[in-house]
Amino acid sequence: MEETTQVNQTIELKQKPKKRSFAKIIGIIIAVIIIIIIAVGLWLYYSPASAFKSKVMQKLSYPLTLVNGKAISYSEVTRRYEIAKKGDSTLGPITDPAVSGKILKSLIEGAELKLLATKYSISSSNQDMDYLFEEIADTTTSGDKQALATRLEKMGVTVDEFKKDILEPQIIFTNLAVWFNTQRQFNVDSYKKMDVVQQAISQGQTFEEAAKTYSEDDSSKNLEGNMGSLPLKTILPELSVQIATMKTGEVKLITSRYGLHLIKVDSIDTQAGTYKLKQIFIKAGDDFQNWFDQQKKSYRVTTLVRHF
């Protein structure tokens, strides 16, 4: 029995150095890896821009900046640059700090915008995307959406990519402005003006008289609120989606990116798909941009590469 115990103890003594040696090797390997990562990080942060550095960042998809922990990689910057270059042949090289810095700044602002939109449950819809895409087609290809799609393909961008990367941030910004304008506490003066309008109408003033007296839109003011007969697709999407639910004779307060619209539906031509509308418009205040800039300050932007 004693002999067996001695043998076991001898085996344990022989095994312990091996276990310690293995653990020590693993520890050394981990330490070396950490040192390499730190060294590469410091080199990328401090070293001047170069072709070799660009290749390393491209290969690693290395983050240039963190926005509240969300990475913006060098690959994202180069892709956005390639799109911009195809649209503007006069654009300088990406190695120009002014060019690359401007692109990175727009990506940072886009990341901040998405964080803010998430905070307030703001999103973009397919209807919003389609409206803006059609609007761009109207101004660039005489309304030919297929021609616009072809032009984008020549730039190496699909319609879906264009909508997601270029249009979606614009739409979210717009929808955030719409949300802001619905908040009475942020637009006290505008809502007070609209209260006066609605009170005047409730006390017997006609919609037309009120439009002529109070509307802050010159065209509707001069025409006693008359907007004419319009198809919904020609109206701002945040207005059209609400107007589509209204009935003839109905009056409704609707908020847009520009302010407050008291809309009256005079008649609906179902065959032509048009709505004869009148409106009284009250402008929103100028506080949205200041509020937006102030909100962005709460997000931490961490620079990981100084020169690229």
C-alpha cells in the first residue's frame, strides 16, 4: 500500500512541472499577441499616411473611429470615396486629408444620427425611400427611374445600396425633424400661433379668412389657403400619409419637417386620384438644428487612426 502511494506521488511530481510549463508557454503567447496588437495599434494611430498603411487597414478592415463603440472602418471610407469619385470627377485623391476627412465626418454624423433615431424610435419606410428616389429621378433623369438606376450601376452602386447608404440618412434626419416638430415643448411659439388659428375658426371665422390672416406660407395666404387639386405622390410623404385617411370636409392638424399644417379637404376625385386641399401653415422654430447638435454631444467619438 505504501509503495503504491509513493509511486502516485512520484507521478504527480513529474506531471506538475509539465503543467506549469504548458501554462507558462500559453501565458507568453498571449502576452506576445497583446504586445503585437498594441504595437500595431500605436503604429496605425501615430504613423503618417502611406500606401502600405492603407493596404494594412483595408486588409484588416481596421476601424478609424468609434462612435459610442460603433466602428467606422477604413473600408467604409474608401467605398464612400469611390462612389463620390464616380459622381464627381474633380474630387481629389483619398490621400488628401481634406477629402478623406470630409468623408469620415459624414460617416460619423450618419452614425450619430442613427443612434439618435434609435433613441427616439425614428426610422425610414419604403414609402419614404420611394418618394425621395422619385424626387431625385425627377431632377436628374426627367423622372425616368430606370435611367437613374442605370446611372447608379455605372457608378458601381445598386439602387438598394443607394437607398440605404445615401437616402436613408437623409430620410431619418427628415423624420427626426418631423418628430421634433410634433413636440409642443420644443415649439412653444408655433403651437401658440396654431392655437390662435384654431380658436378663431371655432369662433366662426371661415377657414379661408383664417388662412388669409394667419398662414405663414405666402402662396396659400394669398390664395386664401387654396393649394389646388393634387395627387398624393406630389405631396410631402409625412403629409400625404395623413391626408389619405381624411374625408371631404375634414380639417386636420398635421406636422411636417417644415412646421404645422392645418389641412382641409374640400373634395376628393377618386378617378383622378387627386385631393382639392386648403391649408394654413405655421412655420416651425429654428431650434431643431441646435437641439440636434446638442444631442450629438452626448455620443463619444474615439479616434483610432490620426493619419490615413
